[in-house]
Amino acid sequence: MAISVGQITIIDFNDAVTLTGWLSSNQSKSVRYDGNSETYNPDFTTTNLTVTPSLFKAGGATDLMVAGTGIKTVVWTRKNNNQATPVALSAGETMNAAFPKALKVTTIPFSASVFSVEYICTITYTDPTTG
């Protein structure tokens, strides 16, 4: 079961194209650390985290991210500990080359100095009808 977080709707009043996008994950959005056993739950090294972006035109049933329709670029970045500026992904964090360009995390992204991680997906989309 996918968990959807970070939904956003963008309305363009010039040509009436409305886009709705969100991120779905195969894991919960919270990770618990057990200080006694020094383990994380869920453990991304045993069950990798996969975050998948979705983008729809309002009223449409086709996920533009699956089809790759009108998608020019997809860039994943991260923010540690509520940083002001996103940075590049770290080791063990990769974007799938094929659409829908899901993020795969195969390591534990936390450490003594990194206590929170926010993944950001930036999609550049051009409406094929209006250019």
C-alpha cells in the first residue's frame, strides 16, 4: 500500500491547465530509532525506500510521470535538519532512469549529525498543447 504525502495543485489561469502532483512511498513517512538495539524501523537497507512522483492533468486519468508525457526534467534533492537550501542526493540515494523517475534509498540516511531528511522532487513539465 502506497502512502501519499506532499500533494500540490498548480492552476494556470492563462490556458486553464491544472496539474495535481504528489509523492507516494512504500514506507511510512516516519522512521523510529531504538537506542537500546541501535536499529531503525523501517530499515531501508533490508526493505529499500521507494518514493514515486505522480503528476496528473485535472480531469485526466493518465499519470504523466508514468507516461513521461510533457516531462522535461526530474531532479531529486534533499534537505537535512531543515536546511534552507536543498543539496544533492547522498550515497545510497538514486533516481530510477526510467519513468516515473522514482527515488530509491538503500541506506539509512540518518547519523549523529543528520536527524531529519526531507526529499524534494522538482519536475519541469511543458504542456504539449500550449508549449
